[in-house]
Amino acid sequence: MSSRPEEKHAWRVKGLELQVGADERELAALACAEVGLEPRELSGFRLVKKALDARRFQGVHRLRFVYHVELVLPAGFRSAAFERARRSGRVEKVERQVEPRVERVHASLAAKHVAVVGAGPAGLFAALVLARHGVRVTLVDRGSAVERRSRELVQFHRTRTPDPESNLLFGEGGAGTYSDGKLYTRVDDPLEHALLEELVAAGADPVILYDSRAHIGTDRLHRILPVLRARLAERGVRFDWNTRVDGLVLGAPGRVQALATSKGELPCEALVFAPGHSARDTWAAFHAQGVVFEAKPFQLGVRIEHPQELVTRAQFGTSAEAEALGAASYALVAREANGLRAAHSFCMCPGGRIVASVNEPGFLCTNGMSNSRHSSRWANAALVVTLGPDDFGRGPFDGVALQRELEARFFAAGGGDYTAPAQRADDFLRGKESGGELATSYRFGARPGRVDELLPPFLRDALRAALARFDRTIPGFAGKDGLLVGLESRSSGPVRMPRDRATRRASGFSNLYPAGEGAGWAGGITSAALDGAKSALALLEHGV
């Protein structure tokens, strides 16, 4: 006879499987069977993770979903099945972690004003955390609110003239508004879960709370962002759109007194700086005023596109279950070998399209985006290699200089009107120009170009080896149906702002808090949002 604990506990049951198309209401019964419990005795149930397993078994795609769930068991419950599952690791006790909060806001913040620069994930969630604690916040972004931003992008596509202030990189939601927008999550991070709950409250599908490859989609983000903005405004956050930050107004050494903006000075007692990974002019202005920047590794490569059917057939097969899953994605890695660098796919957009991710004339960079239904007939992804300061120089902006050099080279090779130079994958391997029509989802079109000659040799060689490797995983990946379109140079930022580990303040400053991808401390939507929230919590704790 087992002893009875004094209280109920949640237990996580891992690795439950259902065939694609099966009713997820079966999960509770499966989980109960795993621990030897009658379903009617269950005190609580929650789905915490869902992932697709599309691996082949004896050459055949065996499509199934794998789940982690949490059960609240009756007080004192034990069984032989439960003990076996615990020993095997399939069942584990859930140790609840508490969302980090600041019980008492630092006295120096009383009635003070905090400026947040950048309305991407880091800036938005920094503002949210600060406003929740009663701090007066102004959120400043050089771009537009998403409704106006979308109209400005239509104008760019019509005229081929980018707006340097509001574009695919700057504006509400940041660069992530027009990207694939995957939300990579960890099951046990309570702050991350709280941020996702905010997105759900603003209209995101609750599936993002447990789907291992959760994706919102640009179309849904256009509806979610205004709701999130309204929720922030209800907490007192003020928004200054179309306001470029040109520098700092410094008081005492190492202390920000105000922001110098395109609309005049904005006094503030503290600054959360989350400008995004392409704020090159703002970085330079801050650096000239004594803010420390350093070079960091970043990724560089190309965007590759295939017919979605080719990818889906290779990944899922041709069964009815495969058809029910819709557009397939991939995540490919080629490890370092024979003196060639590792390469990997990034920001894979199933059923998506390629876009021109630029903010100034004369430069070309491509990116990928997809809507929630993944309904395009094209699949695209970045193929990138990681570069470090040994490749481009130790100066803080030497990586930026390399980005600009290559972006200008690709812009010119495309004809100087945002048409992208492109090369079929098999021609890239052979080192020859592609002939005939180059069909692509890229709005400005593609023209034949020697992408292999536009890239630095070490990058070209690494990508050639990677393509050959990836073709073994997805037959046809490196064939005539694969098209390399333009340069992928902004999948990550090339600079970092050093900051104190505990206070998260910028080196040499008492009230400047760098955050997110533009400060070199995040990569992707979820990590940027978390970094912004944690920087706001540090500001609340340590004050100004």
C-alpha cells in the first residue's frame, strides 16, 4: 500500500503518439493508460507540446504527432504502471517555475519616464512589462503602425523605391512582421509562456502555446498587432511612430538625458534600446557618442526556392495523411567537413514567398515570409554560413561593411531595380549561368546571374557542399527546380552592445538598457521578446 502525499501534483507524460488525423481527445485516455489511471479519476489535463514526426520507417513515411501532456493525479495515487513510466523517464514530476516579477519597483523609477526605442518584439514586450508595473512609457519607432506600413510596402512594390524609414525592416512588429514568424518555445519557461499568452489574448491561435513549430503568419500579425497596441495604450503607453532616433542627449557622463529624434528631443530617465538588426545609422550615431559596440558572428548566404510540391512529397510522401498536413517544411544542416564550413537552412517558409528586405536605395537583401495558411505554391529558405570577426575584421562595424559591400554587389547584378540575380541550384554547382525563364515568388522578379561568382569563395564552396548534402535528404533540392535568389545578409545582426550581466545596462551607462536582436542579444521573435521583457525587469529592479 502506497503512502498518500498531502497535495496533488502535476506529472508530465512524454512521447504519446497519434496518427495524423486522429482525434486529440484520445490523448487523455492514452496518458491515463500510461500511468495506470482510470480517466474518470483524472483531476486535470493539459496539452503542453505537439510535434510532427515524419521520419521514414523501412522507406515509408510514417506520419504521426508526438505529444507531451500534463496530468493532475489524485492525491496519493501510485500504480505499477506509474512507477515503470517514472523509471523509464516517460513520466516526470512538473516542478512549477514562477514567472519572474518585481515585487517592488526601484524607488528611482517613481513618476519617471522611460523611452523604448523599437516596436519589434523586444521593444513591445519591454514596454508591456514596464507599463504593467506602472511606469510611464513612450515607445518610439522610425517606421509606421502596421496599417500604414502595409500601404507603404504596396507603394514600394509599385515604384521600386524603398522608404528608408518604414519598410520591411522598420515599423510596428519589426522585421518579424514580414518573415516566416516561427515561435520557437521551451515548455518550462514561465515568462515565455506569459508572453505567448499575451499574443493569444490579442488574437493569436492558442495552438502557439504548445506547437513545437508554432507560426502566426504575416496576415494574422496584421490583425494581432493593433490589438496588442491597444492593450498597451490602455496601460498608458504612448506611441511615437515615424520618429527616427538620431542620437542621445547626454547629461552626466554615462547618463542619457533625452533622445535626439527627427521630431525633436524626447526627455527620459531611462532608455530601453531595441532598434532591430538593421539600425545601422542609429548604431553609428550612438557609437560616436561613446556607446560601446563590438563585432559579433552573423550569418550570410542566399535564399533558395523550390516548388512546394517537391518539398512536401519528399518530407511527407503522397498519402492522404500527407495531404491533410498541408505544406511541409525542412530544417537542414551540413556539418563542417574537408575544410569547408558548416551551413544550414534558416527561416524556412512553407507555402511562402520571397521579399526584398531593404531600407535604403542601392542595396539588395532577400528574406522569406508566409501567411498563416501557407497557401503559396512555393517553398523558400535561407541557406547560410556563420562568419566571425576573423572573416571580416575586428572593428565594431566591419561586419556591417561586408553586408553593405555584398548587398550593393547583388543590387547591381540584378540591374539596379531590385530585380534579383538568380541561378538554378544545379547551375550553381556547375558554375554556369542559368538560361530561360527563372520562375519565382519574388515580387520584383529574377534575372540570370552568377550567384556563385558574387559570393566570397569560402561561402560559395560551403554552400555547394551543403547543397549536395541536402539533395540526399530532399531529392531534387540541388537540381533544376531549386533556384538561388539574391543575397541573404540580415538573418542575424553583426554587432553587439556589451552589457552588465546582472543589471543588463550598457557598458559605461547607468540608464541605457540594450535589448533584442539589434543589440546583439537575441535571434528570432521569441528570444527577442524574452530579452526585451528581461531587460525591462532588470530596469525595474535596479532602477536608474
